[in-house]
Amino acid sequence: MYTSPLREPLIRGNKNYKQVTDDVLSPMAGKPSKYWYAGITLAGIALLFGGWATFRTVFYGIGEWGLNKTIGWGWGITNFVWWVGIGHAGTFISAILLLFRQKWRTSINRSAEAMTLIAVMCAGFFPLIHMGRLLLGFYIFPYPNTRSLWVNFNSPLLWDVFAISTYFAVSLIFWYVGLIPDLGTVRDRAKTKIRKAIYGFLSFGWTGSARHWSRHETVSLILAGLAAPLVLSVHTIVSFDFATSVIPGWHTTIFPPYFVSGAIFSGFAMVLTLMIVTRKALNLEDYITLNHIESMNKVIILTGSIVGIAYLTEFFMAWYSGVEFETYAFFNRAFGPYAWAYWIMMTCNVITPQLFWFRKIRRSVLLTFIISIFVNIGMWFERFVIVVTSLHRDFLPSSWTMYKPTVVEVGLYVGTLGLFFTLFLLFIRVFPVIAVAEVKGVLKSSGEQKKITDHE
Amino acid sequence: MNRYITAYYLDEEDLLKGLGQLKAKGLEIMDVLTPFPVHGVDKALNMRRSRLTRVAFIAGVVGATLGFGFQAWVFTVDYPINIGGKPFFAVPSFMPVAFELTVLFAAFAMVIAFFVSNKLGPAAKAVIHDERITDDRFLVVVKVGDGEGEENIKEIELALAEAGAEGITLKV
Amino acid sequence: MKEQYYKSLDDLIYDARQASSEPDAGDRKSILQMKQEAKSTGNSRRDFLKLFGFSVASAAIAVSCKQPVEKAIPFLIRPEKIIPGEASYFASTYFDGIDYCSILVKVRDGRPIKIEGNTMSSVTMGGTNARTQASVLGLYDNKRHKNPTYEGKKISWDEADDKIMLFLDEVKKRQGKVVILSSTIISPSTKAAIQEFLDAHPGSEHIQYDVLSASGILKANEKTFGKGFIPAYDFSKAELIVGFDADFLGTWLSPVEYTKQYAKNRKLVDGERSMSRHIHFEGGMSLTGSNADERYQIRPSQEKLVLANLYQELLSLNGQSGSSVPSSPVDVKKIAGELSSKKGKSLVVSGSNDVENQLLVNAINHLLQNYGSTIQTDIHLKLRQGMDEDMDRLVGEMESGQVEGLILYDVNPAFDYPEADRFVSALKNIDLKIAMPILGEETSEHVHYVCPDHHYLEAWNDAEVKTGIYSLAQPTIRPIFKTRAAQESLLKWAGNPVDYHTYIRKNWEENLFAGSGETSFDDFWNSKLHDGIYESGQLENGMLEFDAGAVDSALAQAKITSGDDSLELSFYTNISVGSGKQANNPWLQELPDPVTKVCWDNYAAVSPKLAEELELEDEQLVKINDFGPIPVIVQPGQEYKTISVALGYGRLNMGIPDGTVGKNAFPLIQSSNGIKQYHLPQVTIEKLDGAYQLARTQSHHSMEGRNLVRETTLEDYLANPASGNEMRETIKAHMKSLYAQRKFEGFHWGMAIDLNSCTGCNACVVACSAENNVPVVGKEQVIKAREMHWIRIDRYYKGDPDNPELVRQPVMCQHCDNAPCENVCPVAATTHSNEGINQMAYNRCIGTRYCNNNCPYKVRRFNFFDYTGADSMPGNRKDPAEMTTDLRRLVLNPDVTVRAKGVIEKCSFCIQRIQEKKLVAKNENRQLQDGEVVPACAQSCPADAIVFGDLNNEESRISKFFADERNYHLLEELHTLPSVGYLTKVKNKTI
Amino acid sequence: MVMENQKFILTKKLSTLIYGMIGIGVLSLAVSFLIGTGAERIAANLLLNTYYFLALGLIGLFLVTVHTIAESGWHTSIQRIGESMGSFIPVAGILMLLLFVFGGLHLLYEWTHEDHLDEILLKKVAYLNAPFFYIRFAVYFGVWVILAHFIRKYSLLLDKSGDLKYYRKFRIFSAVFVVTLAVTSVTSSWDWLMSIDAHWFSTLYGWYVFSSMLASGTAVLIILLIALKRMGYMGHVNNEHIHDLGKYLFGFSVFWAYLWFSQYMLIWYANIPEETVYFYERHKNFSTIFYVNLILNFVIPFFALMTRNSKRGSLILLPVSVIVFIGHWLDLYQLIMPGAVGGEASGIGIPEVGITIGFVGLFLFFVFRSLAKAPLIPKNHPFYKESLEYHTQY
């Protein structure tokens, strides 16, 4: 297929198919490095911290958190939305970029999807733990019971239950269906019997038959078609949690697309953070190239700018509405007691990503890494600003309060970070971090070797 | 007793060329095993477009109907409750869950159909003709019937060789 | 008949309306009918319960008192109507030495659980205050004395009596002096008992000691009328009220009575077009001052100057001339003019304990011809009879060894006597010291015998609060501990071992029956006991003559100076803790002050200007003279150089379990001419290092220009009844909904709050806590803004922080018909009833707090911890105020679920009361009457500010309130359609 | 057969048709006045059509620029159509300016009635006042026209010389245009459309209008492409390109429905009068259009374009595109009319149909004129060859 000379190769180093297989699968063989052990130890400690915080919350109650009569949601829901947002990149990359035929997605979709699944797990933890009566949490499911009670289908929180679980389930099967051929590759290259048996089981009997491939592609495509609106719907429904309310700063119609955009924004930032480390650690620089990083940075500018426009729109409308509560809520955001959080959010989310307009910065691994962390921080603060500053001063000044997290809340957050990194570190040990078959599929059209032959 | 003749290519472009030649000779190719999807193989093998999309569509319709219908039934028939003064038949409120169930049903039905139609699954056993299929080899499988004589087999092997295939082997 | 499932109680109990309109009503079984059938068929379980309920065994078991159950019915009166599971109400009297209230006691299964106002009393007229409401909790206080003791050791009553009587006999032989030191006694029978004791022990004396003294008034009246008494004030007759540091709506003399009277004259409903005008002078911001139409800030020491000026102005307006006085810090010319135009229709009162001040007040009232109209001298208020000098004299006598025996009855001078140390050391000179307290207190530590008295809910008693106005108190539970009525003890020691019940009966038969005109004493007694009150109509001996000469001569001697510029300390008591008597009552400790919104502590209130000068901020620790460290509250409206500190705090081991709440300011009180003065001039304040966290339920004090409390002036109101509420029409015109409004077929409950009546006294808050088992969460949780009150009184300052106006607004669940909270609950734990009530199903709640977030009124409360012990996990209870001990739990209302950890709760419009009254009406086969259902808050309100009823009934009072042009809904522009309405606040002021 | 230097020639027949349409428009306008149609209604119709066709122009240019910066290969082949659509932007600007200056502003916008502004509108005077309105108007059109000019200029220069330096300039201007449009499309929709219902506000409004125009613009692009193909041009465009445009139409229709639902559901749910008043009016007096809008713009394209084949040929795609084109005209109608004209005075009759036909003619006139000015195929575009070889498996 003809490719314009302007296009840069997506896979460097003049690879052939065998090399691709070896490069991607090699980290799975052999012993983990000491960095890996250090990482998983740190993550494990964080996880223990989270376990302790979970115990305190469940046993003693939500009073262990810094919430009060006015502020019913604090770090818990902030973290929930943050994690869900992060959990948007993977499916976005594999579904929407697939539909848009962006070939660069092939090198990163596998780990981005894994990251998505783990992030959604971390996210799902918070709505559970934030319940005052976690042990009765099953009330949320519409199951037949002796009281003939169902659930409230009007509640966005209930929609969340359906959205998050559907999202997790569909993302999981999407990820796994994509993984099956690669698991076949792992199986066929397994040295030990146990590995062969395990991967044989996991690979579901994959043979690489043309018929399988044909249906596999159809399934991938339709799943992408389903996952694309799904990924939009999830953060849309998360945004409904806030937007359906009457609370100034929460109730605003722009939330659905703006949340989705913010989610992709933060998701890409997290993918960048992880990938920049992973490509270095696993020697995958030929697969996750500067072009990949640049492409992701472009998505970051796009979504970051959309988020920025949404911030400004909200701010303008708060004034334009002529509604005193709205106007005050936004004035309070920018100049009230939590103004610092607002300006951190503004700086990290609106200003820093604009640096990516410069090609030099876009292609600088170090700067990208730093900015991606900034975006992660900024997006956390965005949720914090939305959740806390809207609640802490709403309609009746008599009830205005302040909120400060406790060590238990910090513990829960750190705990999910621990869970996230633990699972991610395990993932890179047991699964191929790059979609081998998909990369091979674009190797000819987008690999370096093709370029060379073309220009000869 | 089925017998197969397998031969492999090292490059998908050679494979496609070879398949073209074999097809021209009227050789019936049972299957082609590749490490990644090679476009054009489906045409060479005269494969039909997959009907998995229909499964997805039907399941999606079922999911949507079920999702919307269940909510409507609960709120209007089974146990109508005044919640915030909202109408019992609160269509906008039913949309999110109905949508999620549509996607859930469609996705799962299709993936299940995919596994079933491909006979893939946790317990499925793979017939591994060559372990390098999943790495860098493009394998062509030609089925040889019970009644086929050695001559025919030779002929097939020759045709394969002419089409540039390597490692031609007869498997039982 | 088709089998049907009941989805709610409403299905089961179809309401009385339908029943009465349907002919076949009798065919259906109501829950009550079924109940009665079960009764007649002799259900053994029910019988058991009945006995169990009657026996008060629960109470006895709970406190592990091994009293044998001797009687099936503990009530010593005719059991009128007792059904297990149904409450009985007994009329009684609350008097704690300071506050008086005629009450009804709600008794469930042998346990008094709630105090309600007695509407038959002409004094309190069904009103209560916070302390009265909270007093029921004192019954179940583990810090009560549980049996007589001798020097801390448990002894039996017989032993105590023997020893005490032995000693008393010896003293009697020597003609030694025994003193009974009590708080003011308003009980005629108790007085008789004391007299009997005094008669039996010649040379003995009875001294009344008031913590909060009114000696100034008594002395002044002695001078002007020749008799030391407190007259009957009638605020309802006063069109112009001028108050000087008299917190008559909160703590001064008879606040419930005065609030009733005051509120009556502030209402602009039912066609009323006029209201009283209230001008107030004070140093600190009091509850009363904050309700005034005009408020002037003066230092306590300036009061005399202002009064003298006012007097002079009035004299000159009257064409008389007086002596010249230094000019007043406040221009009183206008006020004098107003007053003189309201002769006989005005009232000037002062809370000062300075005789000269009170003389001036008397002179002013005399000049204004208020005696005989707003002030009656032929009816005396019997509260606060103590003379400070008597107490001082006693301490002197004790020190010099003249007193051999001291019986302390309902007093705690070791805590609240200014020179408590002196008193305690003087106690050492006494040979026999007996205390008859209810609760453990500081003084009993220093006595020989503690002979504990009954809690008032366990005891018989009577009271004459005002001349000719009697009330009775009857036991509503058998004594929980081995206590004995103090009167019985005294009578026994006087050699008349009679039970007090008999004694009262005899006393009434001899002294009151005659004038009643009834024929049978039993009938008389039973009817008075039923009513709780007896108003004989008898007066004191004629109107007393005002001696103007005495005033003039006294004033001629008075030193009236313009004073210096030094700081002054002003002492006050607040509506919750008061004098400190109920300091161990968690409901009261957690009750936010109506002005500062602080609870669980006292503090020094300073003016914003002073705070700026001294660089003080809220919670900064300071020292005032030697008093401190105490945290500061910067109080808008505080007089520049006045610092206010609440009394009644700092009791040892009272309050938070075994802790001390606040700082005791009593030792700072000084006397002038033998009379305690509740202010201290010339103090110094010193800023200390560090801060002290105060628990404050409201941290933002401005309305931010929002239309939350809508206000107008009387003038504007008369011109346009909707004034201040003009936006309502605009808002109503824009009320567009995207779906049809639901109709409520049967009842549609609603509540209206007249902001003009509400004084902010907080009685409703305690009443609600008692009725609905609202947990007490303790100081630490209040600091974290987690108080649980279902009703709160929002307070906002307006205008200049140095001299702000203050508005209040009681806020509870608004029961919105378009409730934002209901929509978002994922499990439908909060839904709307078919009677328009926003209901909360605790059992269904999983605690997402989403409803609370989406409530614009922030009235939902979350159980952050296991405050009640209802959680299934053991060992995680958080009960800093010890509200979940077995004893304290006896106060719980069994009709209201105790909420577990992790659920949301909120105002239910007292749905249990609605259901109860519906059942009653159904059972009597009649319609529910308007006004029959009264939620706890409305019942307790001394200002009748809360009206509750059926909005579907066009004739109901609530419908009339809702139709009033002053009516509006809080945040109505959100289209939440609240079922609670507010009537605009009208201030009688000229701008 | 690809004729790389093929140029579009406006035939006599076609130009007669276009002039006829313009004639119908002018005639309808005149008739509308004669039959006593309210001035508000005529002004509203003129606003509707100037805005609608302005937006089509902007979207045409937006599709060109956004694909340019996204380095999309396939779109290069149909780039000229989008560019030509952009040629209508200045025309719309002039028409709109005339409309506003000659009384339209006062007729359409309540906030211009400075003497009787209520409390809420008084708060907005800082933004909603005529001078500032015109300043913004000038800024929008100034920026759009200038950028459109340079984009077209470098596109043609690139085509002539094939010099990549023009390609880079083309890209830079494209990026600037996309960013500018992201802001101005939102604010201009507030100014011209949302401020008709001056009390009402919705933060999503700008994006909602944009999504509506995006779907409609895509539909018009498809219609023009198929029309050109039927006239014998654009031979290099195959089913794969059309398939992609079909997917766009499908996707944008779903996206529009998503935004519609988001905005409606949130307002319905919270039910706060300051917001519900908007839909209340539309429920009450425009209920048919309210539902027809959803059917035309979501239900029909969603189900019709769901299958692969429907997107790969003109058989279904063309009628659906026409429906979507009409649907979004109706969408705009129900954005404008309830506030500007009201339930009683509005309707769909001669003014609506006739004036719209006139605008279609006018729009086509400028598009075709622009198409005729340059070769239909940007053969020197660096991605052009990719576009030719373009095929996709899905």
C-alpha cells in the first residue's frame, strides 16, 4: 500500500517478524529485574496502607474521613472520577483510534487497555468504599426480594453501576479477544510444560486460521464500534452524577462531553507516564517511538484544549446566567478558600498541555513525562475542585463548611495507587505488553524497512 | 483418516502471490494459518463476510428492549413510587441503563458467538501444525482425502513448490 | 377477595377520610381493630408485654436495682387509659429552682420519654424552653445519686434517718441553729414542710439562695412598694417594650411565659395589622437583643446613666423637672418621646441586679402609668425569692461557728457561689451537713450525708408560680434509684413521717379546696391533677402603692457618672446550660447558642473593634484578669468595650463523661451593697499564646445577599402585605415544569414558620432530638461539622459588623414535592409518600450521601459513626456523650427507629405522630381535625411560630398561612416545591 | 479513469436551476411581505438561513482543515468541495450584517429593548449590548474570512507547485482555523442564537449547535460529492471514500443525539425553571418539530446507516443526507423560532420554504463558482496518492 513520504515509520530498527516476537516476549521470560522487585515492593506497601484504611472505613465508619454534614463526597469520589478518567484511554485507543484507523495505536493499545482495566478496578473500589453501609451494598442491584423493592432507575449512581460494570466487562472481553492470538504466540514459544499448559489454556485453542482471523477482525471491529459509544457513555454517566443535581458548579449541561474529553486527556497522560517508563525498562523504544509519543501528545493538546474551553465556557455562563448561586460558585472556585486547588487545576490542565504546540517539546521524552505527570495532578484537582468546592459552599451560607482529608482517605488513595502498580507490574510479567500480531500487521506498511525499500 | 499437506511462506506477500497461483490451478486450500491477519487471504479462500454483526445487532435490540422494558415495568406497573415528583414513565431516566444493556448484550453475544463459531474456548485444544505459525510463518494447509492416491499428493506438493512454498510436508 | 400485598402502612391503614365516607368501612379491618380483637381473645404474649410495660421492670433491670415489683401499676393515681404501645400523657410541673414550666409528660411503657407544654396553663400556655425539654434526660442520668450515703459510703435510709435525727435532737436540746439552704421554693407544700421542720427545730432558719439573683428587683420594689416582690409582667399588653440587658426571651425570670406574651404581640396573621415595637439596650448580643427592632449597645455600667437620662427626658416630657445627669452615651430623646406616647401600653424592664437601676426602671414605668396595665403588683411572680445578703450572712455565720447543722436542698454553692472556696472552708465548721441533691454535684463532696431527692419526674410536688396560679407535679415513673423526696426527708426529720403525696393532698385540701367551689375534694384533686394546674384567681392584697418619694430620695443619693473607658466583663447565662444545673445533659451541651452557634463550651465574646485592636481572632485564647485561659469569639454587635462570658460552665466532671465543659466564671462575680452584680468593671484582657477549638455549628454568618430570610418593615408591610416578598410573584410566574405536578389525594402535609414569631430559642431543637432519638455526637464531631440535629436555626448577620441586624430561620427538611434528594438515591431509600412527605427508609439506605449532596437546604444528616450502638459490628461505637448507656437509652422514643452507622436521617415531619393521630381518628371513625397533628417542634415552640397541617384542607390554618402574602418558600426559584413555607420577617422599625 | 486536471464547468442548465432557486427566494421574500407575514418571522427566517448556510461553509472549511492537521490521507481527494463550501462565509456575513443593521437586531433580540430589561437581563448588559455585539460580529467574520482566504490560497499554491513549503503554511493556517473556530463557533452561537432566548443559558449550547452543523455539513458534502460524481466529475473518488463520509454522517448524527440527550436530560432532570422554560416552550408550542427533529436527525440516519452497505453507495446515503440536511434546518428552526417569533406567529409556509430555496440557490451558486476556479483534484498534495490507493477493510 502506498504511504506518503511525509509519514514517519512507526516501528524503528528494520525489524522482521521474528524480531518483533522476540522483542515483545523477551521480558516475559527470564527473571524480573531488581527494579521490578523494588517496584512491586513499594506498590505492595501502598496496598497494605490501603488495606488498613479500608478496614478503618468499614469498621468505624465514614467518620474516619474528613466529610461533614455539607460535604458528602470528598477524596473518595474525586479518586473515583480520576481513576475512571484514566480508565478511558485504553478503550479509547483501541476502539476509537481503531475506527479512525490510526495505526500508531497498535504499539500501545495492549498495555493501555490493561491499564484501563486496572484503573477501572481502582475506580470501582471508591463507590463501594464510600457507602456508609458497604455490607448492604448489594441493595444496588435490581434483584427480586421479599420486599418487592427494586432500585431507583432515576439515580445517576445507579446508572454508574450499570455503566462501570458494563464498561469493565466489555473492556475485559475486548482486551482478551485481542490478547488471544498473542497468547497463542506465547504458548508456542513456551519453554516449560507448565507455561505451555497455562498459556495453552489461556489462548483458547488459537491456531491462526484465516477463518479465525477473519472473524477476529470482525469481532474486534464491532467491539470497537460498541466500545466507542460505551467509552463516551461511561464518563458521560459519571458526569451525570454531578450534572443532574441542582448544586451550582455541578449542574451544568456541558459536563458530559467535557468530562469525556477530560477523561481521555487524563487517560493519555497516564498512558504516557507509564509507557515512557515501560519502553525504557523493557527496551521497547523501537516500538513505542517518539512518533507514538508525539501522536499521544497531540491528543493531549486536543482534549486539553477542549477541557480548557469548557472551563472558560462554564465560567462565562456562570456570570451570563445571572443566577446568583452560579455566579458565586464560580467566583468562589477561583477566589475562595480552595482557590489554590482551582489554580493548580488551571495551570496543569490548561496551560501546561499548550506547551505541546511546540514540536520540540512534543518530541521530548523527558518533558512529555513531566507534563504527563502535571496533567495527572491537574486532572485530579479538577475533580477535587468540582466535588469539593461546589459542595462546600452551596445555597445556604449557614451550612457552608470546609473539608480536609484524613490520613485514612489518603490511605485509600495510596492504596489504589498500590493496587494499580501491583497489577500493572504483574501484567508486564505475564502478558505481552505490545499487541504482537497487530504490530506485525502494520510492520510492512509502517515499519522502517518498508521506508527504505520505498526510497531506494 | 484425514491427511494434510502443509507448506509455509516467510512473507505475506509471497503467500498472497502463491495463493493466487494455487487458486488458478484449482487447488482447494483448506486453511491458511498466519501470525497476523493477512488481507486478501479471505478472498483467496472464498470466505464469506462474517455474520457476527447480525448476532450483535439482534442481541443489542434484545438488550435495549429488555433494559428499557424492565425499567418501565418496574416504575409503571410493578411498583410505582413517587420519586422526586418525576413521572413514573421517566423516559430520559431509562436511557442510560437501556444503552448500557444494549452494549453489554451485543458485545457478549457477539464474543460468545465468535468463540462458538470458531470453536475456541478455555478447554479448546489447538491443532498446532507448526509452532512458528504464531511467529513468522504463513502456513498453507491442503486437505488430502482418504481416497487420494500418492499421485495426487505429489501433484499437490508440486503445485505448492511451484507456488514458492517451502517445507512441504504431509501430515497424518 | 383478591389477595393483595401491602406495600406500605398506608395500604393497611386507609385513612380516616375515606373510612368515614365509605359505607362499608366497618367491614375492613384496620390495624387497630385487629389489635383490639387480639386483646379480647387473650393473647398471652400481649399480656406479658402489658405487665412488663406496666411494671417498669425495664427501668429497674436496666440500672440493676433489685427492687421487687410490688405493684402492677406504679402510677399512684387512677390509671386513666393505658394501652401498651400507646403513650400516656401526665400533667406535671417542671421547676428546677430557676425555670418554671407547666408540662405534660409523655410516658411510654412506664418510661417518661418526652416533655410537652401544657396548654392549660395561663403562664406558660403550652410553651416550653430548651431546658424544660431536655430535663427528661436528667432522669436517666448515671451521675444521679443512687442511694443515701454517709461520707461517700452507701448507707440505708433508716440508718441515715436514725443518725440524722439523733443529731438533730441534740442540737434541738442546745437550741442550736440548723439552716436549710435551698434554692427558691415555689411549692406551697414544700414550704409547709420546711416550716414544719423549722417549727420542730427552734432557732433554725430557712435561707433561699438563688444562683441567678433578682435581689435588685426585690430590693427596689421594697423601696418603692414597701414589699420585696417581683411583679407580673405582661409583654402582650405592651406596644412598646424597652429592655435593658434583660434577656426575657431567653433566661430572665420566666422566659417561656414572656416569649408567649411577646410573640403574641408580634404576629401579623389572622388579620392582625399591628405589632409591638421592641427597643433593647445591652452590652453583649443576647437572644432577646437579637430579636429587637432597635438595639443599642451600652456597657453594663452605663445602664444607670442611660436609664437616668431616659427618666429625666420622660420627666421633662411630663412637665416635671429632675436633677441633671451626665449625658447619655445613647440619645434617648426619641425613645422617651415614643414611650410617653404609649403611656400604659409600654413596658420597661431591666435585667440588672443593681437596686438603683431597678429603682429607675420602676420610676420610669410609674411615670408611664404601666403599673396596673403591663405590670401587675397584685400578682407576684414567685420565682427568685432569694436575697443575696442572706446567703452572705449565712457564710459569715458558718465561718464564725454559729451554724451547727446545714441542710442543702437543691443548691450547689460549692460551684455557683461566687466565693465558693470560702463557703467550702466554712463548711468545715459545721457538725452536720446534709445534702439533698438529685444529681451529683460539687457541694455534696463536702457533706456528711447525701440524702438524694427524687428527680422531678419521679416525685410529687406542687408549685405556686404566680399568685393564685398553682400547678401540680406527679410521678411518671417509679423512682429508679433509692431516692426519697426531700420534703419527706424534712418531714421525717421534723418528726412527721408522712409520705409527701398525702401531705400535698392534705395541704391542698386545707388551703385550696375551700376556695374552689367544688364539692368533693377527690373530684377537685383529680381534675387538678389531670389538668396539672389550678388557677384560683386569688390576688395579693390589693394593688400596692407606688412611693415616688422613696425613688427620688434614693436616686438623689445615687452616683450617676459617665464612667470610664475601661473594659467591662458581662456575665450572662445562655439558653442551654443556664446556671449549670443541667450541665450533665448532652442535649443541652450540644445545643448551639442562638447567637454564636457555639456549643460544648463557653467563651469570651468580644466586639469586632476590640478584636481588631487587640489582634484577636475567633478561638484565640485570652486571660481576663486572672480568669482564663478562655477562647475568644468575635461577636458582631458586641459593645466595643464589653466582654461577655457565660456562667454555668466549668462544672467538675459534668458534661462530657468525667470531663469539664468550659470555664467557671462564677468566682468572678462581685457584690455591690450585698447584691451580686453580673458584670465586672475595669477588667484587663491579655492575649495568650495558642488557640482553642470551639464547636460551632455555623461558620458563615452572612446571607451573601441571597433571599433566604425575606424581611420588611411594618410600615412597608401595611402599605403592601407582600413587601419584602415581591420576588415571589416573579418566581411563581416562571414556575415551569417539564412534567405534570403530582396531586396528593388524601392529605398533603405542610408546615409554615412565622419568622416574625420565631425568637430562636432552640426549644424545638431539643424537642426534636427527644422525639426522634437524634444522637448526640459530642464536641469533636461538632467541630467536624457533623452535628445531627434535624432542625437547626440558621442565623445571619446583616449590615455593619459593629452594629449588625440579626435574622434567624429555622430550617428542617422542606419535604419538597420535587425533591432533588429523592431522585438521586440509587436504592430508592428516600421517596415521597402519598401525603407529600419526603420519607427516609433507614433500613434501605446504603449511605452514599448523594441525597445530602443534592439537598439545597443541607438538612440531611449522616451517621458518620456508630453513634447509637445500632451497628451490627461490635466495638466501634462512638458515643462521647454516653448517650447509649442502658440507662440513658430509656429515654428513646420507641416509635422512632434508632439509626445505624452509615445511614442518612432527617426530619420526618414527625410521621409517627401523624400516624398515631390518624389511627386515633380512624378508631373514632371521624375526620382528622386541623391542628390535631402537632410535630414535636411545633409543640415545643413557646412563640407558636410553627404551624403544621393539611394543605389539601382549604380551611386549615396551614392553608391560610400558605395563602398569606408573606408566605414564601426557601430557594423556591429552584422549583423544589417545598412543603415548608416561611412568613416574611417584619421589623417594627423606622429606617 | 482519473482525470487529474479535470475542472468543474458550470453548465447552462445548472446555472438556470440555481438562478431559478434564487428567484424563488427573492419572490418568496416579497410575497411574505405582501401577505403580511410578521416582521419577526421574516427576520427570523433570514437569520435561520444566513446562519445555516454560513455554518455549512464553516463546516466545509473545518473538515478540510481538521483533516489536514490530522494528516489524513483519504480526505485529500475531496478537499476541493469543502474549500468551495467555505466560499459562502463572506456572503453570509454580508447578508447577516444587512439583516442586523436593517432592523433585524431589534426584531430578533429581546435584549436590544434597552428600555424594558428586567433584572436578569440588566445583569447581562455588559455582554449583550449592540456595540459589543457588532464588534464581536466583526471579529468573527474578520477572522474567518482572512483565514479562509489564506487556506484557499495555500491550497491552490501547493497544488500548482507541489512545494512542501506551501503544505506547511497550509497546515499552519488550518491549525489556526481549527483553534479559532473552536472558540468562535461557540461564542457566535451564543450571540446569534442563544441570546434570542436571552434569559436562558446552557453551557453545552455552543457544542450542541456545532454538532448539529457538523452533521449537516457532512450531509451537504456527501450530497455535493454524489452530485458531482453524477455529473461525471470526481472519478477518483471511490466507494471507500464515500463509506468514510457515510461513517461520518452516522457518527456525527449519533454525536448530535448524544449532545441533544445530554442537554435535554440534564435540564429535564433538575427541572429548574430558569432552564426548563426553554424546553417548556418547545414542548408546548413546537411539539411536532421537537419530535420530528429527533426522528430526522437521529432515528433515520442511525438505523439507515447502520449496515456497511448503506454507507458505501448513494442509494441510501443520498436520501439520508438530504433528510439530515432538512432535519438540521428544522433543528435550527426550533432553536430560533420559539424565542424570536413565538408559538402563535410562527409556522412553516411560504417564507420558510421559499427563502430557504433561495438560500440553497445562492449557496450552490457560490460553491459551484468556487469549484470552477480550480482543478477538482489536488494532485500535488503530498497525501493525494495515498488517497487514490485508498481502500479499507471496514
